[in-house]
Amino acid sequence: MGIHYNSQNKTFHLKAKNTSYVMGILRDGYLVHLYWGKNIGEYRHSNFLQFIDRGFSGNPYEYRDDRVFSLDTIPQEYPQYGNTDFRKPAYQVQLENGSTVSDLRYGSHKITRGKAPLEGLPATYVEATEEAETLEITLEDSLIGLKVILNYTVFEKFNVITRSVKIVNEGALSLKLLQALSVNVDFPDADFDFLHLHGAHVKERHIERKSLRHGIQSVESTRGASSHQHNPFIALVRKDTTEDSGEVYGFNFVYSGNFLAQAEVDQFNNTRVTMGINPFDFSWKLEPGEGFQTPEVVMVYSSEGLGSMSRTFHELYRTRLVRGKYRDKERPILVNNWEATYFDFNEGKILEIAKAGSELGIELFVLDDGWFGKRDDDRTSLGDWYVDQKKLPNGLGTLASNVKDMGLEFGLWFEPEMISVDSDLYREHPDWCLHVPGRSRSESRNQLILDFSREDVCEEISKRVCEILASAPITYVKWDMNRHMTEIGSAILPADRQKETAHRYMLGLYKVMEKITTSFPNILFESCSGGGGRFDPGILYYMPQTWTSDNTDAVSRLKIQYGTSLVYPIVSMGAHVSAVPNHQVHRSTSMEMRGDVAKSGNLGYELDLTKLSDAEKDIVKKQVSTYKEIRSLIQFGDFYRLKSPFEGNETAWLFSNKNKTEVMVYYFRVLAEPAAPFAILRLKGIDVTKQYQIMGTDLVYGGDELCFAGLSIPAEMKGDFQSHVWHLKVI
């Protein structure tokens, strides 16, 4: 395992767990891509590059008499603009004279053990230098003093390679970055499907898979957040690839702002994949001596289908992206008062819900929006982070202590990045929001966005949030963000740096999150953006779980949670039982199905527990008790998708512990059908050599029988919105 450089043929061979990634130095320093896929022992150029004269593919100046050599026809690692490659470049710079041509050549490289952090940015990490090896390749354009450092890290125990880029101006004049993507991979064919996760608010991360076509297919965000609409993840998937077999090349951007992920199929059926900060409305000025660090991209190769890719992402993110006390700790079962009360509550009502939760075995009460300023609706008080004495006359400290006396921990909702026009903070600092002079300030959810590109804004908001967190025994924070960016401008940046605002905002946000989360290491932070609008690995670096969606309907959640699982670990997903008819889609489902869907993530409740019937309370009490027994398996086990909600009326998934001695199987059927056939569910992720008992019964089956013959789904399931669960243990 590791990174090997062959000085004779000038090739770099990166070896992860079962993966090889090969590139080489061609002719006068062009860095070319040669192979990425299943591990090979020694690379000897069996798939050597071939050169022929291609019409309208120009030749670099030094090869003007060699018509077979063109950058337009060779696979490259970090392609540039203006020097005979007519495909989309990975980066672009503009000189003071207005030109945008550059010409990078190999300068040097170094190989080191371990993995260094990215300054100011979230990234995967190692706990010991032996876990990974890192290659830095320096490319140079000597004419303009441009240096580009390509960073590759190989994780020994994962089929993972991470990539990022640092661009440095070593010239005498300023440069302007017009584009600075983090990764480029040129594939020698286009026999792929393009897979991504699309959606909308309350309809996040739905899977879409379509054949690659000539030209560009892309997903992106220009909203100032990774967004509900497109997740910063794409995969190239071979046509015959399934959950359990076939090749997958997955790309995930460790960033929470504007992004671009695209695949370009050229005239010769080559496919170029690029991913990074969206170049739309972006530029970055580099004075002499200054550098720009791009965020990281995690690249996962699987030769065993989508399921294997997902489990690789899950384990890497659980263990080497998420940090802190709660990385390896079971997450508490909570009740949140939002859908129970919205803004209409007082201290007495909160304590009633908390008392009901305590009686049902719930472990954490979360006070959502409405506890601060004069927040009786969503028109006021964001930024005024002080307690509303009218609702909570005894303050947060007393309320939290009373909740803790009932045996529950206490959590609190914030929206630190936002400001209301009707707030003391806005009246004092109207220039602290993102805005453009002379333009109206568009509102969404009656709020504006604070300018986190400003150090003074970051410091003040950090101070206000930290004061609240220190004022009471708070052990959980829900960090929300409920609108996207408009009028993206900063009052303190000069005209030639205004297009830096959106990225500077993200750097400021990460700095604030780092300060607050490290100052309160015993608090569990859960991120939220209208639910799942910022569910990305950048946020997971600071906050180990995310509110998966504002849509709590059990049927809707089948697709949302299934799609999210393609990349993100189960322990990162908040999943709650809510009241019916559901507040988002007005559908009524059984308490049993709602519970089974929510128990497939981090279980919580989002309803008024005081209004439950005795029968419903008994169901909830059993759900809570059962979840406590299986929580470790659900949150930290291996996840297997069995039936897709995107392909039919049924959904099924399975959780297995590491040694495959305990398994939870969940089956869901949305609608009842007349004259329905008998159905069988074939398992996977279990040991075919062992015997499994279905808990609560005397039934014992071999793992081979469960995988190959399958389990009969009970025919007595009646009506719509049904679920069934099997708990199996090795005997």
C-alpha cells in the first residue's frame, strides 16, 4: 500500500486498500492520468497512450511540427485553458494584462507519511501517520510565476483517495483566479451512467441515474449553500453496476457552499470529471506571495457495486471526518417541541412535554425556535440571542435544570448566521448583512444573512452564542440556516474582491463553528438548513449529525433516507416520529411505521407527547426501549440496501454489526395491492456459515438460506403504510 514513484518511466502509482491510481509525466512535463480502478500489482503501461493526428486538435508551440501531439486528445490530471485543450479546464487565471492563458509543467514532488490538515477548511484526517500517505506534485508556469500544488492522500484501509489543490502566486504581479476546482479525472471512455442526488426543500437527496451523453452534464449550487436541490456528490457508474456488483467511481466535495460537479464527454468518447467551488460569480485575487487552498474531494472506487461504495464513505466519515466526543458515542433519543408548539409556548408547556418524554424513556429535550428576543413568529429577533422573559420568566438556566431534574438532557435551537430586520442587532448594525449598496435587500423567511466574511461579525456572533451556551446546562445544539444567499456583497471588501464574498463567508462560518464546537466539547451539535439543505461532509467535520429533512412523513422519508445513505452514514441522520396527519404532506401513517422509519436513523420525536393516547404512549415507550437495545447496531453498524423506494412500492434495508453476529432487517410497504403475490426478501451482509435465530421466536435459519432462499414477508400485513422488522442473532 502507499505511493510509489518510478523514476525510470516517471510514473506515480497510488495504492489504497484495493485500488490503484496511476499518473505519469509526459514529454516536457505534462502530468497525465493513466489509470484508476481495481488494484494492480505493478503498472507497466499496457494501456499506453497513443498519438495520432486529430483534425482541429492543435499542437503546443514546442510541438508545432509534431501534429500527433495535442493536449486536446490526452488524459490530464489538472488541465489548463488556452494551450490546445478545448475541453473545460480545472482552473483558470487572469493576468493584469487581461490574458487568461497559462501553461503548467511538472516541477517537483514529495511523498510523506500521514495527512496534514487544510488550513481553515474541513477535511478528512488521520490519527496516526501510518494510516495514510500523501503525495504533493508541484506544477509550475515559470513565465508568470504560477505554482500549483496537487495534493493526493491515500488511505491504507479504505478504497479512498482524497484530493485538493493549492495555487500560489510567486510572480511579481497580481493574479486573479477565475476558476479553481479541486479535482479532475480524465477517463478513457464514456460507458457510464451519471448518478447524483437531486431534490428540493422537504424532498432532499433523491437518486437519479442517467446514461452519460456527449457534452456536459452537471449538478451545482449557486445558492451559497450545498443546497436541497443538488448534493455535492456524483458518481460514474458502469451500465451493469448494481448494489452488489460492478464498478463505481464516487466523488464527494467536502464543502458547504457553492459547488460544481460535472462530467464532460468529448468528441472521442473520453469523459472528464471535475468538481470544486463553482466558478459562477467567483474570483479570487492573489497578490504576489499569496496562495489559495481549494477544499477537499473524497474519491471512492468500488468494484463491488453501490453498496460497497456507500459503506466505504460511511466508515471513512464516521471515523476520519467526524470529530469529538460524540464521534464514537451513541446518540440520545430526543423530543423536539417545534411541531408540537411552533412559536406558541411558555415554560409550563415545555416542562409538560419534557415530563411526558421522561415517562416514556426519552433522554433529551430540545427547545426549538422562539425562546429568544421577541420571537413570537418568524418576522423578528434573529441575532438577538437573549432569553424572552415573557415566555421563560425564570430563564434558560432554571428551565434546563428543571428538565435535567426529570432525567433528561437539555438542548437548544439557534440560527446564528441569520438576522431579522426587526431586531436590535440589525438596527445597530444594518451593514452587517450580505448586501449590495443601492439594491433592495431580498428577504426569505423574513430574514437576511449575516456577512460571515467579516471578522467583526464572526466574533460578535460567536460571543453571543457562547454566552448562551455557558449560561445553562446545555448538552445539545440544533444549528439551523433557513435561507439561501441573494445580493451577495460585503461592505468591507473592495470592488475587485466582491466575488470572493461567498467563499469568504464559508471560511468565516467554518471558523465560527470551529471556535464554538471546540469551546463546548461536551455539547452534541446537529446541523440543519431547512432540514437537509446543507447535508454535506464539510458540515459533518464540525457537527456529527444533520437534521435529514423538515419532512417527517414516514413515506417521504423512505426515499430521503435511502438516498442520503448513498454517501452519508446512518449515525449522521436525524430521524423523528411526528404527528399525523403529517404537517408537510398531510398523510396519516401508523405509529408503528413512523417508528420503524425513524429507528433507521437517530431516533427522535417531534410532536406533543402530552396529547398521545394511552395506546400511543405504550407504542412510543416500546419504541424507545427497543431502540436503546439496538442503537449501537443502527448507528455504527454496516448498512445494506435491499429494496429501493425509487423502483417500486417496497423498501427494505439491513443493519449488521462488524462481526455479523447481530442483524436488524426493516421492510416497508407503502400501498396495499389487491391479489398481491407472496413476497420474499433475500438478505445480505450476514455470514452464510452461521446460524441465525429470529429474536422473539424459536425460528433458526442458516445465513446461506437467508441470503439465497430469503425470508417470507408476512402475508397478514393489511392496509397501506405497513412495516415489518426482524431482529436476528447468531446462536
